[in-house]
Amino acid sequence: MVPRPDLGARLRTIRLFFAMAGIGISVWAITVPYTKIRFGLDDGTLGLMLLAGGSGGIACMPAAGWAVGRYGSRAVLLVVGLLFGVLLPVLSLVPSPADFTIMLFLYGGLFGAVDVAMNAQAAVIERQSGRLQMSGFHACYSIGSLGVALASFVLLKLGLGYVAVAVIDAAVILLILTQIGFLAPRAEDAPPAGPRFAWPDRAAFVLGLCCFVCFMTEGAATDWSTIFLRFSRGMPVASAALGYAAFAVAMAVTRLAGDRVAMRLGKAAVMRLGCAAALAGFGLVIFVPSGIAGIAGFGLVGFGTGNIAPLVLSAAARVQGVPAVMGMGYAGFLIGPVVIGAVANGLGLGSALGLDAMLLGCVIFAARAVV
């Protein structure tokens, strides 16, 4: 395949858009504690409100898939990206918990639509390049999230308010949107990336289950790693937070090299090896009674799972199943941590994380689905 003259610009631009999505999720992460303090919410009420974000994403993904097929991923990305950027500061300004819940549902829906359009566009550019690119794209998402988290921490320590930080990050998102013209137009992305309203076929369903488990694992690490290390391993809160940091950094690093490794070893092999590494990480977390081992274990889980979602989404684009697969993934991210909490309440958090590990082990047997 002969590279297009503008392919380099398209590659750079889609990486910027993945970083933009990472910015959006990172700003949301700092909005949660701010909202809890501002409204004086207890954990139970906040947890119920947070369901609105994931629910919005799941609800809007089928419509986003239809819109991508009808208008093209570039047009959808522009429209929902603008709304997404504008809504970010609004989350910090709404006057009541009820208004916040409504805005969070809209935010989740817009984020889900951005995710669908962005991955559909990425699949087109990956195909045009003639080589695997998806893991590198998702690495930019992780890098954008980590970079903005660090920058926000510095700005807040310097005395800037939450609303001001959200406004700055929204401005960055809107600035990235000015590069939309470098992406592939509808004429190029409509045939392979035009999913409509439809039940997923067998191939998309298997990929969706893999995505469900992968996103469930990410949600478990996000919501429960610090709690596990604090209360099950007796670490101070500041040290316990290193568990999620290790997970996130390892995931970003492995995605940077993921495409090259997959081209050399094969997609299915990378998926199997990743699951095996993540299972070893869970083994360290659950069975070694040491905080340091737990941090290393969560890092190994991030290292192992980092390339699974990019491989699954790349395969989903080939069967025109991106919205269905991502919808199942969002369901895993939304429902998984809740299930883990329920199991932990009866059997302990270690057993609940073991359930996640067992499901991840099943993904090994579905690795051929990404070929």
C-alpha cells in the first residue's frame, strides 16, 4: 500500500484527538471529589449519581454509530467534541445535585459518542497506513490523561480553583478541535466505519465480551486498587494510591510498544500473553501479603491489559461493530466495579478481584477473535 501524502498529518491529528479524550476523562476525575465536597454528598449518594455518566455513554453509543454511518466520523467528532468541551466547566458550576446528575448523563453520552467516532476514524487511518496503529493511538489517550492529571494537580496546588482548571482544559480541547480538517473525510471512512442500529453479530458479540472484561478490569483498578492496598495491606493512603499509578503508567508504556509487538508476534499471541501477565499481576495482588507486591501486581495488570482493548476495537472496526463492542465495554466499566463491591461485601475484596481475574482468564480462549 502506497502511503497517502497527508497520512502523516492524519496520524498526528488522530493522536491529538485520543489525547483530547484522555483530557476529558482526567478532568472528570478531579471534578468528582470537588462535587462531593461542594454538595456535601455521602459515598452512597455519590455512587448512585456516578452511574449517570456510564449510563449516558451506553445509551448514546448506538445513535453515535448511526450518525457515523450517516454523516461520517469526522463530522460527528467535530459536533460532539464541541459540545463535550463546552460542557466540561458546566459540571463544576451546576447549582444542585439533581442538575449535576443530568449534566453528567449528557457528559457521559457525549464522551461515548466521541469514543465511537474517534475509534471509527482511527480504524480508517490505521487501514490507510497499512500497519497496526491502534495501540499507539490508545497510548496517547493514556498519556493525555496522565499529563493533564499532573498539570491539574500542579495548578490546584498553586491556588487555582477547580472551575478555572476545567476552563483551561476545555480550552485545550477546543484548540485540538481546530485540527479536525486533517482527518479523513466521510467519503473515505463511510464504507468500513458506518455501523447502524443493529444487534451485534456473533463476531461483534465475542469481541464485546472481551471488551467488557477488559474495561471491567480497568474500572476495578480505578475504583478499588487504592482501597485494597489501604485496607487489605495496611498502606497509608498516599502510598496506596501508587497502585493505580502503577497500573496507569504500565498501561501507557505497553501501548506505546503494542503495535510493533503485535506485528512481530501476532495479535492473538499478544492478547494471550497480555492476559497471562495480568493474571500473574492479580496473583501478586491477591496472594502475596505485601503492599509493595500489590503495587507491582497492579502494574503488571496494567501492563497485561493495555493492548487488549486496542486489538479488540481494531477487530471490531473490521466487522462494523465498534458501537456495540464499545457499548459492552462501557457496561463492564460501569457494572464491573459495582459487582466487585457487592462480592467484596460478602467474601472480601481479594475474592472479588479473583472473580475479575477468572473472567480475564476466559479471554485467553477468545484471542483468535482479534485476528
